[in-house]
Amino acid sequence: MKLSDLLQGVEILESNADLNADITGVSYDSRLTKPGDLFVAMAGYATDGHKFIPMAWERGAVCVLCQEKPAVGPFIRTGDSRGALAQVGKNWYGDPASQMTLVGVTGTNGKTTTTYLLKDILEQCLGAKVGLIGTNQNLIGTQVLPTERTTPESFELQGLFRRMADAGCTHVVMEVSSHALFLQRVGGVRFAVGIFTNLTQDHLDFHKTMENYCDAKALLFRQCGAGVYNADDPWAKRVTALAACPLISIGEHDADLAAQNIVLSASGVSFDAVTGPEAVPVHVGIPGGFMVYNTLGVLAAARLLGVSLADSAHVLRRSAHVKGRVEVVPTGGDYTILIDYAHTPDALENVLTSARGFARGRVVALFGCGGDRDRTKRPKMGAIAARLADFVIVTSDNPRTEEPGAIIEEILTGMTGTPTPYVVVENRIEAIHYAMDHHRPGDVIILAGKGHETYQIIGHEKRHLDEREVVADYIRQRKERA
């Protein structure tokens, strides 16, 4: 591709490059740069890509797109290399997103469940082939693609869109993280519908304040044709203040689409979805009060895309559970184990509150907190577990480069003086074994934090750890010993 074509829509402040030069690839990691590449140097938060321009030259880059003029070599200087990379990606892949209908979902909790439920509806009601991008995995129809982060970097995202469009996808539903919005991974992407689920504490290691975190989420509504937002969320007013699209509110009371006559049970949530004179009974087989909002968001988005409430409700009644979201793990015994991705204070509170609504015995919380992440949520999660669980097992999550014991100590500060009994079992596998060994009839044991993840990060090493396998293997071993 000619460099001039690749740079269409990119702000050029200064250049000494031959715009007729042929470009055979694009890279932003100098270690992956190949001869013929355009190298995009981005000012990062861990490191500055401009430092690696010499390595990019050594590896055969034709030209550098950057914010700071390099000492030597052909360059194009722009005011925002992150935004430029997003535009370059669109140009390189031929703007594949414009060939499909996109739905973006942002919020602290509920993104994954929302995308899976909406995918079901679009496939069954519109006959659509749907691509899905998110935390659990990426999907092209039924083809599974592994994922490393909630929202890929902008160039990879455009490549994924191209694969989806070429495979015949008509729609894409995707999780859009606050990092992706702030760092322009979805720069230049136009969503037909955007959904805001909620905002609670998370990622303050990156955003520093809740206001910054909220403002990052709010960016979604500036690149949508229409927006759906949770009007009952305390941050709703700030999220919607600068929206550049028409908005539909969801909630339990004064909302464009409201939930009435709510019934929560171990088998899921039921309510009447009401808009104007229309009222449609809805049931989703995923327990928890938070599912009312997730479901309302799905219904509202589907309606904007041409699916009636009644048709959506018909699909939702039969929708399968989402992996790692209030997922029941067979025990073969008189107690229940749930795996849930709850790794924020609000998510932990939601899943524990839900379990209290249907547990016949104790609610047992097993959880830890991630290392190298927001430390302020650790005592908060300890306090929530002590308040809502009948027994707590404090263990490791992904400690990363932090000392697991130090993370646990910060969790325990939130449990100081609590009457709730608890134990510390640092090794997560041993903690799960402990929970199973000490269960009582009717207990609901919640393994919180890992969810869909099948690994544990200790130091810089990613080790295999699938909690479903841990439970199944331990049950098998106990049967063999019996």
C-alpha cells in the first residue's frame, strides 16, 4: 500500500517521508518490525515507543509515524500517534467495521454476560452471523479465537474486524473497556448502539480517580448512533452528560424501559419489561439482582436493532449460562459451588447478595485480589465478604509480582473486628480443597475472582489453573480413596 493511502485521515504536522513509498506492513512493537514496515511510535504508560525507533530502523522500517521528530530517517510527525494508529489500521484493512453493525458494551460489571445474551438474540431473531469480542474469548460465529485482553489494540482490532467481515459476519457485539476508550483502541470505530451497564470501583491503578474512570467510559457515547444507559447507576448523569447520540434509559422505576414485578430465585430472574403501554414477561436463567439490569440493556439494544421485546424474551428464556458468570460446577453432593469472575467490590457484593437469596445453608466466600492492581479495593472486598458471607476463605488470585501474603494482609484489614469466621489458605488450589472438605449440607461456595480464566499469574509466569478441573479432580480423588 502506498504510504499516502495508509495515512488518509491522519493529521500530519511535519514530514520528510516519500509519500509514494510502498508499505508492506505496520508495526508498533519494534521487536516485531519487518522490512518494509511503517513503524508507529506511541508514548506509552509503561514505556515510550519513541525510544525504540533506532531498533525499528535496524529491523528494516521504511518510515516512522511519531509524535516526536527522530534524529534521523524518514518520518511523519502527528499530534497523536495512538489515534493515528487506529486510523492507519482502518486504512490498512479497508475499514471493515463499516461493513457490519457494531454494538459496544462498557461498564465495570456485566459486559461479558450482556454481549453473549445479545449475540444469542441477534442470531436467533435476525438470522445474523455475529462476531463477539470480549474478556472470555473472541468468536466469529461459532469459531473460537483466544484473547489476551478485553479489547485488542486498535490495529489488531481492525484485523479482527476484517476477519469477521470476510467470514460473513453482519453484526459484532464487543466489550469496550475503559482502557480501550482512553487509549483509543476503538478510535474511529462507529457503533450502531452503545450500552453502559454500571460503574463501580476498578482500575484506579490506571485511572487514579473514579471521575477519570467514569469519563473514560463516557467516551463510548460520543461514537454511537444510539445509547442505552443504566439510569439507576449513581454515575449515570456524568456518563451521559456529553453524549453525542440519542439515549434510552433502563432501570427499575422512571426509565424508558423499566423492570416491574421483579422475582429473584435460584433459577434466575423474572420481571415484566415495560415501555409505554407494552409489558412483556421476561425470564433469564442466571441468578442475581444485577441480571435485571444486564437483561434490560440487552432488550433495549436488541429493540434498537429491530428485535421486538417479545422475540428477545423468547430467546432469553432458553439462553445458556455464560462461562465464569455465576457458573454452577457439579459436585455430586448436597452443596453447590459457583464460579464467578467477581473481582471488584461491587461484583463481589452482587454475587454474595444473590447467593444469600437462595442458599439453604451457609454462603461461603473464597476470594483474593490481584497483584499490581488497585490496592484500595482490597480491604473493601474483605469488609464486603465479612458482611455478606457466613464463612470466608481468603486466598490468592493473580498475585503477579506482589507477595501473596502481603495482598492477603491488606484484605484482612477490612475484616478486622468482624464476627464472621474466616481462614487464610494462600494456595488457591488448597483453598478450594479446604472449602470442599469443610462444606455443610445446603452450602453455597462461591469461588470468586477467576471466572472464565484458566490460569493464575504468579510473578511473570502464567500457570494453568482451571477451577472446574480442580473441583472435578478432587471429587474423583475422594471417590478413589473411599
